[in-house]
Amino acid sequence: PQTRDEQTTAAYENLRSLVNPYPFLPNELCKFNETQIEEAIQSVSFYKTKAKHILQAATICNDTYNNDIPDNIDELMRFKGIGPKIAYLTFTIAYNKTYGICVDTHVHRISNRLGWVKTWNSKSNGPEKTRLGLEKILPQEKWEKVNNLLVGFGQTICTAKTPKCIECSLKDNCLFYNNNMKIL
């Protein structure tokens, strides 16, 4: 089951309130055990696994990276539970460096509905294929903004289950809308 944005926000706020002072650093997270972290993030899917990964990552960052995160994206992606989406988002926020497009469910869905990339009917139809497709067609200086622009749009207009196509200013260019909402 996919975690909704509201659940993620609630889990983040709970974790943030658990760790004080803010911003929380890896050594602050290391003061807690898995059960405490689980309780803070229980609103998200697979919270037990994620709590374990959070604690492991905090310990590695504290012990190996001088209480910071790695400054190399490949090293960050070696952490359990860290894939391209989180790694690219982390580097954009923490280091103001955009090495790739952060593709979440909204970016994936909208990019496919608009026909910017076509991964829905292929064998490898996940967000990573969407990321690679978007990175081929968009100039690198635009990559940082893609996620922010499409997440809000995906939460309000181009929603997963009941998109508001009539309100959408992009409907004339939308495969989903123009195919009588039978695809995607």
C-alpha cells in the first residue's frame, strides 16, 4: 500500500517533535530505539522497516560521516531504504545540487498522462524509467523544479482516482483526457 502525502507529513512531524532540537541531526536520532521511531512514524506504510532503516542510516551518518549525510549520491543510495527519489530530493535540499529528477507517484502519473514519457504499458513501468525519460527531454536546469510543480498539481487537479480534468488547463494535451479516460 502506498503512503498518502498526509500520512507522510504526519509521520515527519511526529519524528520531528520526537527529536529536539530541530533541525535534528543523526546523533539525535541515535538516542532513540526502533520502537520509539516506529511509534512516531506508524502512519506510513511499512513503518517498522522504515524505522529500522532510519536508525541504521542515522548511525552510519553519525559514525562514518561526522554526523552528516554523505556528499556523494551513490554512497547515499547504498543506505537501505534510499532509492533514487529520496537520494535526488536529499541532494537538492541538503546540498542545493540537482543530479536527477525526484520522481514520486505524482510526477510519474502526470508525466505519463501528458505523454511526456510512456512507461505505463512497458515491462519496466516504474518511476525510475519515468525519471530517465524526463531527464532526456528536459534541460538539466529545469530538473529541480519538476517535482515541486507536479506534486501540487497531482494533489489538487490531476489526482490518481478522480482527476479534475474539466478544471485542468492541460487537458487538450493530455492522453488520459483525450482517450476518454480509459488509459492510464
